[in-house]
Amino acid sequence: MKEFWSSRIRGLTPYTPGEQPRERKFIKLNTNENPYPPSPMALSAIRAAADEPLRLYPDPDCTQLREVMAATCGLKPSQVFVGNGSDEVLALCFQAFFDPDRILLFPDVTYSFYPVFAALYGLQYRQVPLDEGFGVPVESFLAPNGGVVLANPNAPTGRALSLCAIRRILEGNPGAVVLVDEAYVDFGAESAVELIDRYPNLVVVQTLSKSRSLAGLRVGFALAQENLIAALNCVKNSFNSYPLDRLALAGAEGALRDPDYFRTTTAQIIATRDRTAARLKTLGFDVCESASNFLFIAHPKAPAKVLLDGLRERGILVRWWDQPRIRNHLRVSVGTQTEMDALYDALSELVR
Ligand SMILES: *Cc1c(COP(=O)(O)O)cnc(C)c1O
């Protein structure tokens, strides 16, 4: 096994994405997808783009999409970078901003892709322990470092960090890039985008996968001052000139041009999340305060692995990690109200 693999690749343990079942119909609450369809404007833009011009390469600079995104978040187009999903954008950030001889900091409980990217690029890192309630201990991120990576809201906990805390971390690290992954920001956290003009070391990463219902389209963004965006373009153009195809460019633009649909579906998910959290508490669950489209839950009497298997038997998929500190937790994506009622019924049977 692994004959002919390069020595660097031989040592890697890749990220494991949540299951995408093909044989059976499940209630899918395991990958934080949006239960609502994409905006009709996104879909009609994709259909219109599925035509003769597909013969031609797409715009390598994603000019029009960057203009729309810039207008959406109050930045200049030169402060916007586009990639094939925010996972790709994050990977390019790890390559563009971090050096092997300086230690990277991120929480011990966070998006499990970060240590994978670090290993891929040969970067050293230290996982900073979150406090008892999975809060970010700001002081620990002020120690000398070669970069900070924070998901806000954090995954899989759902907890948000205040802008004030992020500013302290930015100010405590004037010599290193602070990467804020805002995959779930639209569900209740404050975005750090408004800090970009003040902090030359800030990079904010966002995606259309969660709040815009476009996980299948693969569109992510980095937002930062021009100097950092130029570094990302340097890496990208040394790797893949065309990260977004013509359909993705059209669909992404269509989605951003439909703020009403986005606001309505996001508000619905937030309402469902809060109602579900309250109901699960009545079953005895500890529910982490969530600013995202998922809930991180644990039951004092029922082991998470037993609940995971029991839910699966009842046709419901959720996410569980066999990892220190979170072995007794489940991460449950917020689906439709009907799906969450089914989850509640199944869990009330299982914890009884
Ligand atoms: C889902 C997720 C992403 C990746 O999103 P894509 O844009 O679909 O690649 C990035 N960061 C976190 C924390 C996520 O949960």
C-alpha cells in the first residue's frame, strides 16, 4: 500500500466529510446543509448559463461576482477573493499566510479541517483548549504565534465570539494573520467584515454553502485588505486559474442578488433552531447556545454514540466525533420544522 506515494502524502490523514447517503432516504441533519432550496434567482441564472458559452473558459478573475459580493458587504472588489467552496479558500489561506517555522493557533474543539490543512502544508500548530462551556479564552490567543484560525460561530459548538473579542485578538497579533471562518455567521453572529479596513492582518472567509443553500455549487470567499487578497491570487494563479465554472459564477451572483429570499429562509432556520433547542432541553439535553444552523447537544444519561445509532435506525442522520471532550455530544443540523419534530420524537423515545 502507498507504493509510489510521495513521502509527504504518505503521512497525511485526510478530512472525513459527513455521509452523503445514496441508497436510502434519510432525514439529513449531519452536514449543516440548508433544508430550503436555493433562491429561484440562483436557479434561473444557472439554467440560463447552461448554454453555448460553456464552450469558453470562465472569467479567471470572477470579476462580476466579486463586484456583486463587494457591494453586498460594503467592500471594494479588490478586497474580495473567490474560490471553489470556502474549504478551498481556507486551504489557499493556509498556504498564502502561514510559515512552517511559526506556530499556528486554533481551538482544540473546532472545524476538523484546520489540522488537516496544517499537515498538508507542513505547518506546526497548537490547539488551544476552549473553556468548560466551549468558550474561546481570548488571552490564550495573544501568546506569540504565526497565525490564528477561528471559526465564528465555532463548529461544531455553534458558539459565537463577540467582535470585541476578535478585535482584541487582532490587536494582540499585529505580526500575524488572523483568519476568521464565518461559514455560519448569517445565523446569528456579528461579522468581522466591518473591521477589514482597520486591520491589515484580518482575513474573513465566507461561503454560499450554508445560509444561501448552495452547498452543491461550491462557492466561497475571502475578504481582506488588498495586500492579502493579492497573496491569495498569487497562490491561486500558481495552482488553478479557473476555480469557478460558468454555472457557479452565474448561480452565486443570482443568489447574492436575492437578499429577500435569503433573509426569509435564514429567519425561518433561526426560529426552528430556537424552538428545537427549547424542546430538547425539556428532554434533559444540554444544548450549547447556538448562533449557527446546528445544535451541539449532550444528554447526561444517554451516551451520544447510542443516540447516533438509534437515530440512524429511525432514518435520521446526525454527526458524532470519537474525539476527546466531545465524545458525548452530537451535532444536529437545523432542518425544516417537520424534520426537527421527527428528531424530537425519536430522541424522546431514545432517552426514555
Ligand atoms: C461548512 C464549513 C466550511 C466549508 O464550506 P464550503 O464553502 O462548502 O467548502 C468551512 N468552514 C466551516 C467551519 C464549515 O462548517
